[in-house]
Amino acid sequence: MGILEVKNVGKRFGGLQALGNVNLSVAENSVHAIIGPNGAGKSTLLNCLVGKLIPDTGSVMFDGQSVLGRAPHEINQMGISRVFQTPEIFGDLSVLENMMIPCFAKRDGAFEMNAITSVVSQKDVIAKAEAMLEDMNMADKRHMHAASLSRGDKRRLEIGMCLSQEPRLLLLDEPTAGMARADTNNTIDLLKQIKQDRDITIAIIEHDMHVVFSLAERITVLAQGTPLVEDSPENIKGHPKVREAYLGETAH
């Protein structure tokens, strides 16, 4: 049993079968990539994992608990954090203020920058945020407006914001989309360091095969909403079904 178990998940949008009988098991403390051509159902599957969509059939279990029917902030409180394709940061706030926000998360999922509770003091929050900026190699940018950061640094900040909530599962939706190659390589190095330093499971959706094969220990390939194959990166390379899905070559 993996920490994340997807069983027989299906999802339709009108006459379109976006997902059909998807089964997926993500082992704890692993890096698992989900790949496939455009329209394969990757984003639909991810949205089912984080409460944005409810599948028509099947189940999604995290550490033995169902995520179905839960609001996104409840799923976050279970220990699942998501990084979006476009970095979700507050551009008009400083880098430090952005990093402080998750520390002020209220039980209903709202955020309150000026709230000081008996449990967490503002001094403690600042210290935690600054420590995370050190981990993200962004301490020298703490007073910059987040909007002025490069694409790579915005992504680094967003990942740090997720990690400050101490998730057990980090979901990454095309984390290197729109990046220059140098920023992509820096993001790969960051994720490798995170995996080495933290007790965390990572699931990643990504089109860039350089990123996938640099990080993943296991890969699931989707095509037209259905899993084609799940295997190690070594066996996925050159797999006939994968070549057929991506290149239109006939599998034999």
C-alpha cells in the first residue's frame, strides 16, 4: 500500500471521458511522476487528488483516509500541499511576508496576516519564515517584492511556502513550465535537496522529460485518461506503448 492510493477513478465532462478507471499507487518517501501527451488527463487527475474535482467513480485515499468530498484546505490540513503551474504568490507583498502567510493559516483555511494567537507568536512566525528562506537560498531576497522575482525564484518561494506547512505529500503541477533551462536545472537541484533532507513524498506532473528522468523513481504514463504503463524510468524509456502515445508509432 502506498501513502497515496487511487483506485478505479473515472471522471466525465459531458460526453468527454477525461479519466477512465485510473489506478495509481505512490510509495511513501518516493518521487513519482505522472506523464502523458496533452489531453491525457493529468491535470484532471491532480484536481481529483486535491479536492477541486470529485470523480464520478472510484476512490482516492491518503494515508488510509479518503480525500473525496473534502474542501481543499481540509486536504491541506491532512498533509497534502500543491504547487500550481503558475506560481501562487502575493506579488504586492515582500518575499518574507509571503513566507509568513502559511504560518498564520486559520482552521477554516483563511489567512490572517495580523493574527497573533496564544499558540504561535509573530516572533516565532518570522523566525520560521526566515529559516525557510535560508533553506530556499532566498534570504538575501527577503525584502524584495515578490512580483519582481524571476520565474524560477517565484517557484522557489512557492515551494518554500508549501514546505512551511510541513506536508507529507507535495504535488507539483508542471513546476518548471515557462522557465529558462538554468532555472529548470536549479529547480531540479532544489527538489533533489528537499527529497534528501525531508521526510516527504513527491508526485509530479511534468512535460519536460529532462526533469522527469532527473527526479522520478517511478513513472505512470497516461493516454486519453487511461494509464498505459507504470514502471521505473529506465524501463519507461523506449517503452513501445509510450512511444506510441507520444510519437504515434505503432506498438508491437
